[in-house]
Amino acid sequence: MRISAIEAGTAAPAEALGVVKTLMYRPELFGEPFSESLHVVMRGPSDWSPGERELFAGFTSLLNQCPF
């Protein structure tokens, strides 16, 4: 995904752009470290499958009225 498309709002729904811009805002904090932690949580060793974890994340977003 190109940064110019993200900034122009043509690459994703407007609601998702805030998340992408946050990741790009301070990459030393929100970029790589956050992505690595998220990968461990969503794909690391667990009693739950990756699909179950995605479902839990989606349901939590729904409860928090998150649009994506």
C-alpha cells in the first residue's frame, strides 16, 4: 500500500486510515515493535487457533463499536 494513496484516502476506508497513520506517525513506537507484539499475540503459541483469535479480535472490535 502506497503512502500517497493512504494520505489521499483512496487506499482504504476512511475509518481505517487513522490506524495506518498512527502506525506511521511514530514508527519506533507504533510501527515495528507494535507489529511484532501483535504477531506474537495473534500467531504465537496458544490453545486457540489463529482463526479463533481473529474471531475474538473482531468480536471485541464490535463490542467497542470499532468500524473495522
